Amino acid sequence: MASVKHYIQRIKEGRLKQLIAEMLWMYIYVRRYWLMITVYVLLGASGSLLGLGTSMVSRDLVDAVTGVSSQRLIQVISLYVGVGVGQIFVNAVKMRISFRIRLKVTNEIRADIYEQVLHTDWSSLAKYRSGDLLYRVNGDAGSVANSVLTFLPSAVTALVSFGGAFLVMIQNDPAMAVIALAGAPVSFFTSRYTTRKMRQFQRENQELSSDRTVFDQETFQNLQFIKAFGMLDQVTEKFHAIQEETMEMASRQNKFQSFSTIITSLIGQAIGYACYGFAVYRLWQGQISYGTMTMFVSMAGSLRGSFSSILSLMPSAVRACVSAERIMEVVNLPRESLDDGEEANIIKEKGKERGVCVRMDDVDFAYEEEKWIYRKASFRAEPGEIVALIGPSGQGKTTTLNLLLGLYHPQKGRITVGNPGGQTLRASSSTRCLFSYIPQGNTLFSGTIAENMRMVKPEASDGEIIAALEAACAWEFVQKLEDGLETQVRERGTRFSEGQKQRLSIARALLADAPVMILDEATSALDVATERRVLRRIIRKEPHRTVIVAAHRPSVFSMCSRVYKIQEGGILEVDEEGIRQFLEEF
């Protein structure tokens, strides 16, 4: 697989090279499931051979019935029935095996792509909309999986049918074989043009499908907001606009396909008439029997049909290549590095007794070139401390927290985490195990309270969960629920108030038992008394824990060891006077 990926990386420019890269990428999965695909191909090929056998036996049957070889009638009828029954059983077995293979391979390809997307570098992945990623993982991955399972087997089956029919005809009547293939050059050159157009149509269709998925997802996620602002008419109007665009796109594609089908069908019909007329002429001249004429007509139809089948595979191949291109665009993004995972776990283990310190030293960071969030920024948080980040909205508080979590990486400077006086590591995906994170907004998932808690610690007992809930001041309302820990949270935690959802999120972060906790406006919905009580319990539960809070409320600042202000491209430690000025300004 490494060699294939190496070749893919070397193919950078040009349509042909791009097509080869897409084919090589799909070949990875063909090679992985070669045994299953081989079985599927052999079954398809055997079905084609039985079909050819039926055509040849039908010749003998017709000749036997018309008296050319009546002494073989019983034998021919038996053979004809046997071939037909055999074809039924082969198709049944093929259908069963096809279902099992398709289910397994489709699920595994989707799982593989899903996993690759999850391990993609966050800063690179953040450029894509979640609905678009969802469609690529499901729709595009399904298209690739279907192509892996159908294109190669169907192509081999069509080629076997084509080759068998051509050999039979060339041996019996070379002139008939030439007539049957007369339309092949026209069809081939026509298919080159149609393939280009189909690729263009398919790319537009896939992008439109992604946009539709994004719209549907965002509509249902923000339905409460839409209803609150009376936006139902606008959203419905946009939905109908997307539908009309989809219909217009489908109509243009169908019109083109219909035109192409008419041309191909007319060519095929003309060749069919020529073959039939030539066979009738040969029969009239007494050069062939009725059975032979029947076989010629059948073989000519099989020849044209198999050639048309090969050409008809092009749309599915185009669709798969476009889907592969869209998936490759994502899975070829930089991956997160887990090289320091072992060292980070050692720091975490030692952090239970010694804690973990977090430092930023002379950091420069910008989302876009020359649009700096800050430059030469420094910051530190030590074990047992609560350190606050303050500043106007949009000036970099959440960005700083994302940098600490290794989701983004600074252009200059260092961000390190480690045990005091011990080993330190640069912040990365490996060091996230040192952090518990409560972001802004709701992060609860569908399922029970217990299931939400165990997302960060699957082996946690009910007692551990209750202890975390008590520390977050959440057990006081959870224990009053009829189903307790088994209460359904519902999607986005809709059955709870904002303050309750924040306390549940804090409890989950506490259950993770990480040496550093980050709260991004995570107590904003709590009253002042509850907020102070939660923060005290967090420190009391683990005295060595480092707590970093992004906040606006003065009730938090009085509990902090240090307060840093993020504003005007820098991070500055401020005293009580600086905090007072900030509160007056904002």
C-alpha cells in the first residue's frame, strides 16, 4: 500500500494523471479485498459462459426440431434445460455472495475513510463544512465501494461475454463478426466525449448533493433559532430553491444521457438489422440452417450487448472517480502526529502527584498570512492554579485554548506542557490526553446521562460518575430525575437548562481525570454562587490540577492566581487595576 501511495503523491498535474491517481487510490481497496472480488468475478464470468452456452445449445435445439438432426432431440433438450437451470443457481449464488461482499466491503471502506477523516489535522479539516464531510464519508465513500465491487466484475463479465461471442462468430462466419462490430469505432469515439461531459455533470452533482446535506443539517440543528426569529418562510423558500436547482441539474444530465442513448441505440439498431439481414440472406442461399441463423442473431446481439455494457460502465466509473477525487482531497490532508503519545501518558501519570504546567513562550499566530491574532505572546499556568484569560470577543481567547490543545500550531514560538522540573513536550494531538476541555456551547450527545459521562471514561463505575456529578454541583438535580443516571439527554441536551447542561459537561470533564482543565466560558450560565462553588470543588477534588478559564465575569477573577488580557495582538498579565479597567470597558 505504501508503494501505491508513493505513486499517488508523484502524480500531481494533468487530467490523465489525475485519473490514474484516482484509479490507483481505488486499487488500494481492490487489492485489499482481492479474494472476495475474485470470487465475485468468477461467478459473473461463469454466468456469461452459461449464457453463451444457452445460445449455442439453442442452435442445436432448433436444428433438432426442424429435422436437421432430430436424432439428438432428447439430448439437446436435456442439455438446454440443464444449462438454463444451472444459470438460475449460479445467479442465485452470485446474488447471495454479492450481498455479503457488498455489505462487508462497503462498511469497511466507509469505516476506513471515516477513521482517516477523524485523524486529519484539525486546522486543515476546519476549512470544510461538516455537512460536506458527512456526504463525502457516506455518499462518496458508498460510490467508491460500489465501484470497487461492480466495475471490475462487470467489466470482466462483459469482456468474457464479448470475447466468447466474438470467437464463436469468427469461427463460424468472419463476415458476420465484422458486421456485428461495425459500430464499435463510432461508439468508442462517442463515449470519449460523453465521458468528459459525464465527469463534469457528476462533479457538479456531487457538490450540489454536499450543499443540500449541509443545508439540511444546519436547518435541523438550528431549528429553535429559526422558529424564534420567524424564519420558516425564508428557510422553506431556500429549500425549494435548492430543489429546483437539483431538478434543473438532473434535467440537464438526463437530457444529455437521453441524447447519447438515442445515438448509441440507433447505431446498435442499424447493426442489428444488418446482422439479421445478412443471416436471413445466408439462410435464403442455403448456406446455413435455421439453428445456425438463430445462433448468429443471438451471438450478434450478445456481441453488441456486451460491447454496450462495457461502454455503459463509463458513467459509474466516472462517478467513482469523481467521488474518489473528493475523498482524496480530504484524506490526503496532513495527519495529526501521535509520535509523543507514550511520553504524554508518562507526564499524565506523574501529573496525578506533581501536576502539569502549561507555557506559551513568544508565540506568533495567524489564521491567514499577515493577519496576526497576536505576536510574541507568553503565558503560563502552574499546578494548583486557576488562571484566567480575558479580552474582547473575537480577540483570541478561544484561539489560545485551541493552541494549547494542539488543534492549531503557532507560526513561531513554543507551547509546552510537562511536569514541574520534569519532561516537557510541545503541544500536539499527543498531549491532549493531559487536558479536560469544556468548550462554549452545548457538547452533550444523544443517549443517557451515564452514556454521556462514560464517553471520556468507558470503564467508569456509577459511583465514579456520581462523584464527578457531585463535584460539578450536578448530582443535586440528576438524583431528582425519575430515571437518574439513565435519564435520556436527548439531542443537544434539549431537556435540560443551559446551566444544567454546563454542569453536566463539567462533570464529564472531571471524570476524565486529566491534570489540566480548560473552561471556555463554561460557567457563563451559572449563577455566581454556583459558579464559585463549582470552581472550588474542582480544585478541592484534585489539588494539583491546573485550571485555565476564559471568562468575563468578575466573580471568577477573585479566585484566580493570575489573569491574562488578550487584546491588540498580544497577551499581557494584568493586576486588579487592569481587570477593573477591562470590566469598565466591556
